[in-house]
Amino acid sequence: MCKKQTETNNPPYLHSTSSQLIVSHPIPPAKTLNHYFLIYAIFPVLAPAFIAFKSITNSDFRKTSFSLYSLVSGATANPITKEWYFQDKELLDILWSKVPSAKCYVDDAIGEPRLEYQLSEGYCGSATQRCILRSFGLSPESIPAQKNGETKPGPWCEHVCQMAKEATEGNMELETTIVGGDVDY
């Protein structure tokens, strides 16, 4: 028996039944033959040998490995998906419709989110920079494309300001502040 979904008045950028923000996935970069050789031939042979050698010869490596295993198994035993607030439709409706800090990530004029996924591992810094600049209303075309690379807080803040200035031909001045993880919001 099919259950008919109830109609909601969600904007087009929200999933109709869950109120999740709909962000399209990027087109994945093409994989090379070297990539496949490295992932499917070299790593499966060398990684176990390296881990076994380090485990036998380095006690710090063993301690770190056991700590990491403990952390991952704890997260597996108590996943966020079991928490009452996980993907709660009412809370998400409130978030996207009433919370000012969330509203800046949605462009009501065109009915699309101003967020984007990172292309791959290592692209998180530039993807975050693009999301921040898009939250100020800059178009995706006016901002440099995502790129792979290390991101450090100091230069990262300067780069966001520089990208905003260049994308608006000097008309936008941003000020960035690094906020530590111990701040109570």
C-alpha cells in the first residue's frame, strides 16, 4: 500500500517532506589510470604492511591507533541519527524560515541555496570560502573555482576578503575574525 505524501508549502530549495536544504552535488573530477592503480593496486599491498610494521616498532602509533579505534567505535554505537533532534522537520522549518544566520545561505529571489558541496577531499577550505562569499550575495560565476590545498586560518581570512574585493571590482569590503572553538554561542 502506498502512502500519499502530504503537500507542504516549503520553498523550492527545501525538500518537501523533510525540510532539508537541497544542495546539488558537484560533478566529480575525472579519475586517471594512475588514481586507479594507486587505490586498487599499491595501497592494498603496502598499507597493511606499513601498519603492521609501525604497530610492532612504535608504541605511540599503537596508542594512537587504539584511541582512534575507540573514538570511531563510540561514534558507531551512538550515531547522531538516533538523537531526537536529527533531521527534525519542525526544527528545520524554523531554521530556514526564521533564523537570520541561516537565511543568508538561501537566495529567495531565485529559490536556490547559496551553499555548495566540496568537490573532493582537500577542497573544504575553498568550498567554505565560496559558501561564505555566496552568502553575501556574490554569484558563483564571480568567485574563483574550488581548488585543492591546505588552508590555514590567517591567510584564509585574508583570502576571503581579497576574493570579495576582486569579485565586486573593489565595491565590497569584508572584515574577518578568527573565532576559536571555545566560544559560547
